[in-house]
Amino acid sequence: MFPLFRVKEMHMKLRPLHDRVIVKRLENETRTASGIVIPDNAAEKPDQGEVLAVGPGRKSDKGELIALNVKVGDRVLFGKYSGQTVKVDGDELLVMKEDDLFAVIEGAPAASLKKAA
């Protein structure tokens, strides 16, 4: 019915409810343009991620299901403090409502980018 995100090879599956999405943050650069290494404790949280799973949608006032605009694999932009951080088998994921997303970044598939550790 709806895609489930299988976390690595573990037994746990996550299926977002309603208009929620599960996002994995994408890694920020760890060096400045001049080559200075930014330590982990000084680096800002990434504000881009890859959508791993989407819920079925939200209900309209008339009770009709409205599908989400994002899909699995989309690279998205969101606020630094958006969503609820959850750790699943060592992976840090974000669960947030679609309304917390600012934009879908077109042109570069998320799978081609580094993922946060």
C-alpha cells in the first residue's frame, strides 16, 4: 500500500502517518573554501535532506485525502530546527510535517550527495 522505509538491514520499519515525512539530513561541507576544517562541534546543522518515506496525506475539511507534494528520493530544504529528531538503529532521522519543508531542490538527486553520519 504505502512504502515503508526499512532502516538498514534491521527489523524496524517506519511508516509516517498523515502528512508527515521522514528525512535524512545531508552532510554539510567540513571545510571552508580556503581549506579550514570545521570541527563537528562548530558546524551548523544541515538544512537539506533526502526524503526517505512519506505518509498517505492529510484530510481536507470535506474528509477527502490530499496527497503530499514530495516523494521518496526528493532533496528538500527545511529549517535548522524543523521536525523531531529520532535515532533508529544508530541513524539520526527527522520526522516532520510536509508544511515544515520549504522547498524541493530540483536538478540534483539526493542519492548523489553525501549523507550525514
